[in-house]
Amino acid sequence: MCHTSIRSSRHPISWITRQLDYFWIWDYEKLGKTVTTLTAASDLLFMGDVQKILVIAPLRVAEDTWSTEIDKWDHLKHLKISKILGDRKHRLKALEEEADIYVTNRENVEWLVEECFNSWPFDMVVIDELSSFKSAKAKRFRALRKVRPYFKRIVGLTGTPAPNSLIDLWPQIYLLDGGKRLGRTITGYKQQYFSAGFGSGHIVYKWNLKDGAQDAIFNKIGDICVSMKAKDYLELPERMDNEVSITLPEKAKKAYKQLEKDFVIDMGNDAITAANAAVLTNKLLQMSNGAIYTENHEVKEIHQEKLKALQEIIDMANGQPVLVFYSYRHDASRIKKYIKGAEVKELGGSEDIKAWNEGKIQVLLAHPASAGHGLNLQAGGHIIVWFGLTYSLEQYMQANARLHRQGQKQAVIIHHLISKGTMDEAVMKVLSGKEVNQEMLLEAVKARIKNLKEELHD
């Protein structure tokens, strides 16, 4: 079951990993990043260049993907893997095991650094989804920063390096090179390449790139960042995007409009911050999906139109598996209660991934935040339904890549359920663009608020 180009280490990632001490691979989601990184790691271990490798990944990826890839490939089966997961007792036991590769989830990074700080055992670190370290204030970044000097080699993998803005690049590049290219502090980075936009007091909500800054940043990091697109190396299956238009009942429309107006009145001014925009968007997207959380955290159902549309898609699939991405807990609960004629299963652990890929699950529910990275689900189906939209480009792209990736045998169909006249349309429009960031969403919210204020004035 060995792929010749991988076994002979001619794959570009295998070569780069062996040649450079630190680097970053962008846009690599569908190109077999796990197996090729493991192949390079195997070579480095064999040559004695590194002794122990730590892989940091999203929880489900840490639990399943890296060990599954080792089992799948003959040339990797000699590698011993230890999973630093679970409670403290299991994590300590996994640390004590003799292994080549140790895998942990990003939530355990702070604990791991604290536990091993005085005798850091890993001379190579692989961060699967480096973009999850994009916040300089996050505890996981600060913890890893402490042990950065002990890394002999570090590899970062991601499909979305800067989903919100180029400010997100600094923490990620710092972990790679210790501040050599973009500076040792994020404050210095901002001062050099950005100018302050609007804000409140000492808080800046928006940073604008200075003239020529983008090219300057890319030139600085170009020697350690490799962008590889699947279309340049693979013949991926066709992807068909479909927008399913949902017409809300008059009563639901009225409730939606009232909620929208109430929020506008509560905000009361034009200085809409990202936090306010997020609150407004979340409430309106909930209602677009058909239900909303009350102040008492109870669920109030507004309509069932999206549930009806989802039932139709499942019926038309004629028994073919359907992967449904939902946004809120009440979405999942309502879907499980409503759908008839098909068993609905919510994605849990490794056993659910295995069952899906074996065709044993007809309707699989997943949240894009938990199923958006590294999971191989392409063997189980080719139909995706976005019951509720996410305004995170990173989650959207990564979630779709669960099926639209190497190994998929059929054309991938992606249905988006869009409630007409609601925030669904604004978010879909933003997601359809090639560059999506928080500011674009903010502008969409502001435009909607402006229209509402004009309506109220009239």
C-alpha cells in the first residue's frame, strides 16, 4: 500500500522537511500532509538528525489521524506513536513510553510545557494547523514560546495562514524562527507594517496595512513558507456549490425583523465594534436557522423551513451518506428530532469516523469548529449540507475539505441553506469572496444596520 514517490522521499514536503530547520506549508490540506510529514520524520529519525518528535494537533486529529496514517502505510509501520491525551494519569504514562512520535492536542500544550520545562525532551515539533497559534495573547502560544529555543526543527502546517488579517502571521512566524523575520514583539511588528484605524481609547479595533507592507512581509517570510495548492499536484473531483433558498413564513419574518430592529436600537450609534457585530450576527443567524436561545438559555423555535429543506435533500440522496454542518446546539437537537427515514448520528470519536468511512452512517452531524481540521471523511460520502453558516473562512474551507480532498471518488456537492432576507445572505456573500476577514463581516453588518435605520426613519 506504499506510494512510490512518498517511499522514495521525492515528495516535495518530505524533501523540504529534511532540508530546512523550520518552515511553514500553506494551503496543503488535500495533498496528504500527514503521510508526507511522517515520511520525512521517519527519514530524520533514521539518520539520527532528531530523536523525539512532538506533534501538536486539534483533539480529534490527535486522537485518530496521525496514528491511522502510520497504520495505513507499510513504510511507516515501524514508527511507534504515543498519544499524550486524556487525564493527567494517562498523559504522564504516555510521556514515559518509549516512542518516536508523541502526539498531543493543543489544549494540553500549556500543561506539557509546565511538566517538561526543565528537561524538554522533543527536538522536533510539528504543529498541525499552525493557524490555531495565531493569537499572541493565547496561553498555548505563550507556553510554546518558552521552549522554542529547544526546538532543533519545527514544521507548521495549515490551509489558512491568516484568515482574519496579516497581524495573525506574527505569532505563527515567531514560533518558526524565534522572531528573526518579523521581529521579537507583536507591538514592533504592528508599528513597522500597520497604522491604527478606528478604535476606542487605547483599544484599536482595526489595523490598516501601510503602503507596500504586504509585499514587504511576504518577502521577509518567503524563504521559509511554501504555498502548495492541490490543483497544482492532484486531479481533484469536481465541486458543485448549490444555494438552497429558504422562504420564511410571515410570522418568522416578522420575528426576525423585530429582533433586528431591537438590536439596532440597543446599539444606538454608528461605532459598531467587532464584539457587537458578532453578537448581532449570532442572534440573527440562530433565527435564520429556525430557533434562538432566550435570556434563560431556553430554546425557542421560530420556524422549521430549514429542517424541511434538509429532509428533502436527504430524501433525494436516496440512501447516500450526507454530512451536515450545524452552527448551534439547538440546530443539532432539532435535526435529530425532525429527520425521518434516516438514522442521524452526531460526530463523536474515532469509532464514528470509522463507521462513516465504512458507509454505516447515513446522516452525520458535525460542527465545523470540531470537524474542520485533518479528519479524513472522504471515503464515507460526497454530499455536504451547511444547515447553518459560519462566518469563519478558516472553518468553512477546512470543513469542506473533509470530503473535497485526495481520495474522493465522486463529485462533491455542497448545499448551503440560505434563508432569504436574513443575515445568511450577507455571510454567504462574504464567504463567496476569495479573501474573507472579520472586517468584511463587520462592513456587511454595518450596511444592514444602515438600511434598517433608514427604514425606521421613514
